[in-house]
Amino acid sequence: MAYFPEIPAPDADAAAAARARQALLTKPAGALGRLEDLSVWVAACQGGCPPRQFERARVVVFAGDHGVAASGVSAYPADVTAAMVANIAAGGAAVNVLAEVAGASVRVADIAVDTAEPLSPAIGADKIRRSSGNIAVEDALTPDEVVAAVDAGRRIADEEVDSGADLLIAGDMGIGNTTPATTLIAAMTDSEPVAVVGRGTGIDDAGWARKTAAIRDALYRTRRLSADPIALLRICGGADLAAMTGFCAQAAVRRTPLVLDGMVVTAAALAAERLAPGARLWWQAGHRSTEPAHTLALRDLGLEPLVELGMRLGEGSGALVALPVLRAAVATLASMATFEEAGIGGG
């Protein structure tokens, strides 16, 4: 079953024009390093050169609880998820502060927060269920729920692009969500639990052992299914991860550049690339978190992070810190003078 249409590649002619313009700017060739490559990528995604500065960068934070949190895999209680959704909606979270600095706006979506009622009808418009199942002992979702969650993410991407978003950022919020995310990455990269399990929000050694055991048990139930991303999302993922998967893939379908955040979002992106091959060409990795599984996922996707600051918060925070780097890349290619314009010979 094809969940997404064939993914178009970014515009090769626009990329060639961007490279040619880079050679004309008042600087030594290659002097701006990776900013030059990023400017070419933006031009290719936008289909024109010089590229346009991002006018409506949009962060969507996908929130969901996970039953596996009851196994003691997190340093925080599960009710923190709902509290943080309210904090984000009120503008008090790190994602809100960093979005203001980076020139982006924030939306939070309750996909599977463990509350009887969502914080508001708008926030809960795409809610799938109350908490995903405990992946250590049961499937995260039913077959119908996993499809509904992927569709929810696709729908959210469409809503944002249709509303004028010219760059998307996926963020996550959910106590215990690094456990299913790590399980997904381990399954898709054929890695052992002890090689991929990190400290998440700061668990101690006993918590790390419980987390490793939960991931090992979940992986046992996914054996022989590593090539089926929908099955993996259903068994050892969760509604929020499935929604992020649909969101990342649909951004590429809509030819809209997307910046990935940390390990949880990148786990979903790994599934999205399996479902929609070529989608990764429309993405950049905002940062590299301290979670070991994140490096494995980035390597599999062939993406290099824009910044490395030892962050492990989620919410889209690392991607937002990287956004000004992308803006700088666009500005230099679009606004610098050429040698001819500056009256400088020998360009």
C-alpha cells in the first residue's frame, strides 16, 4: 500500500543557478563553508535563485503520552505532558522563547495526551487516543489508529502549507517518548538496545536499565518487521510518532523545506523516509542531541546537523536554534554584492 505519492526532487536548475551565483559573490570561493551549500539547498527547495527569506516559519509540537512511562523509563511523571502542553499554549516554554528569537510561530497539537479532554478544541482537533500503549507489553496502537495518526500528521502539514508556511519544523512533547523513538531507530537500523539507549530527560542507572529492558522487549515483538514502517509505528511507536511521520513525509510532498529537531522527531523522519523515499532531500537536521540513537538515525538519513550544543530538550528547540543559520545562508546568497556590482576586478 502506497501511503504517499512519489516524492519530487528539489529543483536541480535552481541549485545550479545558486552555485553559479555563489561563484560571483564578493568572497573567495567556498569561504562561507556550509552556508553556501545550505543556500543552494534552499534555492532548490524553493525552485528559484536567489532564494527568498523565510517569511512564515512554523513549528508544530506533537504531544502525546506513552504507556511505557509507567515502567519507570523517565525521570518525570506522565502528567507533565499535559502541563507542558498548557505551558506551550501559554507561550512559556523554551520552544516559544526560541521561536520568537528565530522568527517562527508555534502550534501545539494534542495527538495522544492522557487527558479526558484536550486543552482546547483547536489543540485537540487531531487527537487519536488517550496515551499510546505500553510498548514493553502491548502494541502502541491499533491498525486503524496508526493509519489515522499518519493521516493526522499529513493533514497538519497541509494545513500549515495552505496557510502560507514556507518552512516547517517538527517538535515533540511527551514524557517517556524517547523509549519508543529509540526502539524505532533500533529496529530500523538493526541495532542492539545497549548501543542506542540514552538518558532521555536525565534518568539514573536503574532507570536506564528499565528503559533498556522495555526497548528489548518491544524489539522482540517487532522481529521480522523492520522493513514495514507502519507495523513498527503500530507496535513500538505511538500516535505522536506516527503523526510526525506523516508530517515529515507530507512536507516533502508539498515541496516545503523542513528542519528536524532531536532524536524523537528524527525517529519519525526515519519512518517517513521508508514510507516516502526521497523525502529526506527536503529536510535538514537542526542539531544532534546527546541521545546515541540520534546519531544512528542521522547517519542512516545521510544528514549532518547544523549545530551541536549538547541539547536534549525536544519541543523543536534544537531546530529553532539552527534556523538563524539557514536564514544567514539565504541572506548571503540573496543580498551580497557580486564582484561586478561592487566594481571589484578579478572575480
